[in-house]
Amino acid sequence: MAEAWMVRGWMTPEENRRGLTYVAAHARVDRSPRLRKYKSIILSDGYVDDDHLRWVVDAKVGEIEAWAKQIKEDSDAN
């Protein structure tokens, strides 16, 4: 499905903020060896909303890593 900004040809300020946060979150995960191995969890569609993206940008690496490890362990247990 096309994003609204693609149809209009421009982004609202909110869409622009979300886009910048999305880029920043991906960049942070890609730069961190500790987070990179959990990228599919950290940036999965089930978790990626504005609050989650801001958390990925701002939280301590250890906090994000612990969360992702727990998600992986829970997933592996099922």
C-alpha cells in the first residue's frame, strides 16, 4: 500500500518526523553490533510504531538488547 506522502508527493510534519525517526532507529541498530544481531526483532512490523522507534533511538543499548533477547527466548520456547 502506498503511503499518503507518496500519493501527495510531500509529507506532513508528522509523517516527516516519523520518517526521520524510522531512519534514525535503523541507523542506530545497524551501527551497533549488539543490536544488529536482533535487527529482525527490534525493527519487526509487530513492534514498529512511533513510540517504539523513539525508544530504539533513545534507550540504552543494553536495555534494547535485553528486551530483544527476551523476545527471542520467548519465541524459541514456543
